[in-house]
Amino acid sequence: MRPEKKFISEEYIQWLQNSPFYIVVEYTGMTVDQFSELRKRLAESNAQVHVVKNAIFEIAVRESGVGELENDLSGQSAVVFGEKDVSAAAKALKNFHAEFDKPAVVAGALDGNALSKEDIIALADLPSMDVLRAKIVGAIAAPATKLVQIINTPGTQIAQVLQARVSKESE
């Protein structure tokens, strides 16, 4: 491999190793303004999109060991990388695709496991990590809250009976 291609490959490997996920999209036909808008929307979910050379990216994926691409890339490809929340990035891609019919999701990987196009679309339908965490905390806290209510109920009922008795005697 020529030195400049080796340099590009090393950069791709670094991106792959620094991100828990990647999503490959095919962006043929997108305008510069559309691509800029996509970058902006992905940045809101702490993700970035980079244009890649298909053959070099396929080599980088194999060398980095972060998942395998199921089929060879073709056309104009870009890769979305993010810091943590794959569902937010997938949701941004899905919403953008619904609005502009571009880019098309091709494949991806999450924590070294290959993702198909259908898997990525399913991830887009999941709530964000913050919402999922809030639901888990709510589910964990609900039994404790209910227990406190049950424990307090007899004391509250006794206080209500005594108050009613006091009110009745004062009449």
C-alpha cells in the first residue's frame, strides 16, 4: 500500500477504535448544503460523519477488528462515528433520510458486532440513552416508593380516625 493510503488507513483505524459504533451511509446525489445540514444534525447527537474511500475503509475495518462489513462498499460512502449514543445518531440519520431521501444506510457495527441496515433502523426507533436510564431509575424507584406508601398508610389511617373522633367530640 502506498504511504499516503497507509496514512489514510491509519486515520480510519483510529476513528474506528475511538468510537463504540460506526454507521456506513451511501450519500450519492447529496448537495453540499444537504451534507452540511447532516453534519449539523449529527453533531447535536455527539456524532460526526466523514467521507471515506471504500477500499481503504474496508481494509481499516478488517485491520481494526471492530466488526466486519457484510458486503463490499460501492458508490460514495461516508461513515458516522460517535462518542456514545448510537440510537441518537441512527435517529438523526433516519429523520434526515425521511426528509431528503438521502443518505441511504448501508451497514455498521456496535461494540464490534456487525449491524445490518434493518438493525440500524431498529436502533433509530429506540429512545435515547438518557430516556432509557430515566426509565430504569423510575422502575427501580417505583417499588421503594410504593413500599413507603404502604408503610405509612396504617399510621395515616389511625391519625384520620383520631382526628375524626376529636372533631366528633368537640361538636
